[in-house]
Amino acid sequence: MADGPLLVIAAGGTGGHMFPAQALAEAMIRKGWRVRLSTDARGARYAGGFPHVVEVRQVASATFARGGVLARAVAPFRILGGIVAATIGMMRDRPAVVVGFGGYPSIPALAAAWITRRPRMIHEQNGVLGRVNRLFATRVDRVACGTWPTSLPAGVEGVHTGNPVRGTVLERAGAAYIAPGDYPMSLLVFGGSQGARILSDVVPAAVALLPEDIRRHLRVAQQARPEDQDRVIAAYYEIGVQSEVEPFFRDIPRRLSEAQLVISRSGASSVADISVIGRPAILVPYAAATADHQTANARGLVEAGGAIRIPERKFTPEALAEAIAAVLSQPDAAAEMARAALSVGMPDATGLLVDLVEELADAG
């Protein structure tokens, strides 16, 4: 391990950036590489899931999107300091490849890789490049795309790798789908940490509008914010629908594999999980997402026929009830949706990223 080539992974502090970075780190370590995570102090707090042999190196960085006037005025100097420190380290250690996964903490390592001409690439999870990845898209050797199609700058070609999914999702990849019918049916509802309240407002009301022959067979598992939990439970109780309502489900892959229908936001990781397991979905993109990237994330699954997209402005109980009934009242069509979702799944996403890293190392 000590003599293996060095991979520097640069990533920000959100799960969307850090999970695919962790998946690549684990895979490269198994191949005998040394791995270093370059991030800032905030990102380091999210690094607990990385293998213990990964060196976590903190570099100064900053964002222009948060903080007051003083914080924004200081940001360029913090970033510049981080770039200088990363460049000095890169000249000394000469990594075989540098991979950025987005977020402001990835700026110093990617800039240093460009300055020192180390082989480098970025991975974008969403269907629209984030600010940092957009900055570096024309300055790297490869742009790996987790969502397809991804909107890219003119002249930039992307490589469709998909988004790495958790091992617990891979264990259920392509699990047999039980089409809806005259027996208990599972409806899974989850929305991520941002903007999930609209699901608590609309989904129970939509279920109440369903025809009795569908509603009486329904079992709902729904993630809801703690402050919404009691009212969502009460709403299902009032209409006689069995429900489990929790702020967080730790067994989403199992619940996904057992669901007849999924209602979800279209975060990149959620779309990846739904498509790798292969389930019909109703997707409600988060309207406030940067550059409307959740709508872009949903596009591939919707165009394949695996999902129905309902924009927030049209997400009413009536519209949702119509969509739910359309899926659960047509078993053959629901099974076809499951197959369509599976057709766009990328269970080998981590392996494709590994291949790109090794190609860059060989070429470099």
C-alpha cells in the first residue's frame, strides 16, 4: 500500500459530494492505491465514513454563497492560500491522478492539479454542473457524469459513469418487482432534507382522494420532518390507511425493493437508487435547487418511461392522486415502468470511475 500510486480526491462537505468520493476511495484502496482526501474543515467532519487508511488533508477554502460581507471579502484570500498550500504539496508528492467531486473545498486541489499539470478529472452528480465543476470543466482531462444527459459547456465532452450507490443498494439491484394488485401494496415516500414539507402536505391528501379499491390495499412508509410527523400520522389514521412515518428510514434500499411505487424528490443519489433497484416513481423536483438541477436529474428516468415528473407548481393532491392511480391500477404498465427504470440504472458506476482513473494514470 505504501508504494502504490497516489490518488488525491477533492470533495466538499455535503453527502452528495462525499458519498461518490468515498465509493471511489474504497475501490482504489482495494486496488492497492494510496488515497488522500483534500477538503476543508467542514468537509473533514463528513469524512468519518472513509476507510481509516485514507489520509484526510485539510486545506483552506471558502464559498461566496454564504456568510456576511466580511466573510465574502476574505473568501478569495482563503482560497488563494489553499491553492498555494495544495500546489506546494502536489509538487512534492506528485499524485498519479486528482479527482474532484464538486463543492468549494475541491477548488485548491483541482487548481493545484491544473497548475502542476497532474492528470485530473471531475465527477458531477447532477444533470447540471455545479459552480466549481463548471469552473474546472474545461481545465480537466475527463468530465465524468453521474446523470445523463448532463448540461456541459460548449466543447466539453462528458463520460457517462452514473452515480455510485451504496453496497446495500447494490445487494438489491434489479430485485424482482411485484406489480400492484388485489393485495397489500407498498407506497414509499421520501424527500431528502430540503423541501420535504410539501410531501407531508400533499401526499396524505392525495391518498385520501384515491378510489377505495386502491386505498384499502395501500401501506404507506413516509419520511417526514419531526415537526410534521404527528400531523402526517393523524392524516393517514383519519382515512384508515396503515402508515409508518419517521424522520429517517435507515433501510431505504429494502423498502425500495419492496415498493410498488415510490414518490420522491429527484436528488442525484435518490434517482440512482431508484433506477439501480428498478421501481416506478413519481418525482417532484425541488424547485429551489441550484440551476433547477433536480429537474435535469429526473429527465433520463422520465424519458425512459420509468417515472412521472410533477413540477412543484403543479403538485396538488388532485394531480398526485391521478398519477398514483394511473400506476397502481395498471399492473402491466407499472411493471413496464419498473423495467424502464432499471434500464437506465448504472450499478457499475464505481467501476467505471475506477477505469477512468486508471486510464488517466496510464496516460499521465
